[in-house]
Amino acid sequence: MENNSNLLVGPDDKVSLIESGFLGFQHVLAMDIYVPPIILAGMMSMGLSDQMGLLQSTFLAAGIGTILQTYFFMKMPVSQGPSFVPLGAAAGVVLASGGIKGEGMGNLIGALLVGSIILILMGITGIFQKVISKLVPALVGGTIITCVGLSLIPSALNDNIFKATGNINNNIILASITALTLLIAVSISMRFPHVRRFFRTGSIILALAVGTFVSTVMGIFDWKTVNEAAWFSLPQRTVFHYGIHFSASAIITFIIIYAVITTETTGTWFAMGAVTNHKISKKQWNMGIIGEGFSCLVASLLGTTPVTGYSTNAGIISITGVASKRVFLFAGIWFTILGFFSKLSAFLAAIPAPVIGGVFAIICVTIMLNGLNVIRSLHTTDRDIYIIGLPIILTLALVLLPQSVIKQAPQLLQYLLGSPIAIAAVSAILLNLLMPNVKESIAKVKSI
């Protein structure tokens, strides 16, 4: 792999075990993977024990998936986490089949198993890489990366700050203090070279630590849930608890969901390749989708929704300059520990949303700018302006589209409308295929 000049630590560079553990935990703190399972638990009216079980299973699946992808399959610095895309469909399948106490979770697990096996087969047969090489050149890839970052910014600001629980003024102050701490740490690393490594690599965890301290002083941090949580426990809500059932409608639904998720993951991998200055090989594309399939397979057996390539990782690497696979291995180990360490899981879940939002917003911007950097390095034409611009417009349109409009659409369309990244990717691919390439046309005429 090539190292980007902006990286302090490249993917294959060695980092000490202590530093790897510290930086790996920083990735865990910045990824807020506890949010999707908490949302899903609310949608399915889960009790406290079921909710904690889902949270533990998600942490454990993310940990195992991260280790599998980073060291055995794709062999790139990639962390796995739960996607927001399947939440509505997952709740729908469960509630339509008797809920948590009926066969709902069993039907969901069966559908998730079938979908994950399809992903594995796509990688083994090489179909996935052939599709990517044909449909996603650098221009399309850069556009998708840009839209990934752009689509996440409103979530960082709205869901984590403006619309989060609590007083909006306090939320803004808390998010601002957290973001300012991050910027100060990065600025110190630029101004004073001898402390550059410490302040840049630890910038996110420093910001989150300050945000947590300030939230405690403001009386926003809920230490009660942390104190009441057990220290250790085994995940109880797995396939052994719910069983496996196969429903044709649930399986068809999740085959569609997996197609949308795979489109999102492709954008995430492009972003990781851009920030680490690494061109993903044909073998890595195929091995990556196999790893994605196994990650989702593990998640389904543990009784949680698919864990896929998490889009915030590229932004974290851009800020910290650390892309070491060893660090990502430790992130996977931390996630696995969280699957059993209930007290620490409760602590992470208790970190106020504005603290996460203050860091998350900056991470999203860095992802978007990485996509624009890919596009900037290309020689673009008038045709390319539309291939870049229209997906960006669609991304913003879907982010701003009222939920009431989405809910009135047919179910299949709802899945797509709920994923601006997938719509942006599909539109960029179609525009690239359909819009005439003047240069190619002229070249063909001259050859004749």
C-alpha cells in the first residue's frame, strides 16, 4: 500500500500495543454505533433487558466483523458498524410476525442469513468486482465519497445537536466546546511539530473527554444508568434465544436492503481508499464483499442488524492521520470487549448526543472533502459537471425531504429514499453510462 503524505501512520506501519489500544478506543468513541440498536429497540418497543441484549450483540458483531475485514478479508483499515438503512425494514418484519415475543426476530434472523450468504457468493464468484470495475470509475467513486460526507452532515447537526433531547442552547454550547477542543488539538499539532503526534492522533478522544467533563458539570451526563449497569454479562438475545425462521416476504425485503447497503459500503471503501491513497485491487473488492457477508452473518446469528463498513472511519483517519491496521484491530478488540463489559457499554451509550455531534460534524466534512479531492485530481469536462452535480442535488433533496412524504411511498421506494447515499451512487452510475462522452465519440470518428 502507498502512504498518503498527510498520514502520520500508514496502513502497514507498526504502532506500539499501548498506543494501538488508545487509538483503537478513540475510533470506538467516535463511531457512536450504539445509536442504531437503541433506535431499533424503541421502534420494536423492547424492554430494558432486550435493549441491552441488542446493544451487546451489536458491539460484539462490530468487533468480530472489524477483525475479520481488517486482518483476514479486505486487509484494509476498515471498521464495521450497524447501518441505519435496515432499521425500518427490520422493525417491520418483527412487528408483522408477532413482535419480540412471537416469531418476529426468528424471521428477521432467517432473512439476514440468506442475504449475507448472497454477499459471500458474490465475492467468491468475482461478480462484485466486475460490477464495480465496469460501473464505478474514479469520477463516480469521488462523487459517491462526496455524497457520503454530505449526507451525514445534517444527521450530525440535527439528530445529535438541534433535535437531541435537552435544552437546544445547552446542546449547541456543548457541541461547540467539543468541536473547539478538537480544532485546538489539531491546531497545536500543526503549530508545534514536537507534540504533533500526540495532539493529532489523540485529538478526537481529547475532544470527547472534554465534552464528557463539561456535560457532567452541566448536569447533562446521566451517570445513574452507568452506576446501575452490571459490570459483565454474556449476550443473551442471540439466535439461541430467538430461533431461526424463514419467511419469503422477509427474505425478499432484505435482499433489496442488502443491495442498498452494499451500495453504501462501496462508497465507504472508496473513501477509505482515497484517504489512505490506496487503489483497491480486484482481489480486495471480492474479498471485501466476502468479509462483509461474513460480518453480516455473524451479526444475524448474534441477533442484530447487519454490520457494514462504517463511513465515519475515513473522516477519523483524515483528522488523526492514523491508518494503521493494528489500530483498527484494537478497535475490533474493544468492540468485542464491549459485548461483554456492560458497564463500559452503558458509559458509551450515556455520552450526550451533542458531544458526539460536535466531533461527528467535522468528521463528515473531512469525508466530503476527500471525495472532492479525488474529483479535483481528474480532468473534468462539461459532461462530468452533471455526473458530479446531480447526485449532490439528489443527496441534499433526500436529506431535506419530509418523512411524511417518504412514508407515503411504496415500501421498496421507502428503502431507497431512506438512503441518500444509495440514490446518489445509482444516479452517478447511470449518468456516467448514459451521458455521451464527446472525447470518446471524436476518437471513434477519427479512427474510422
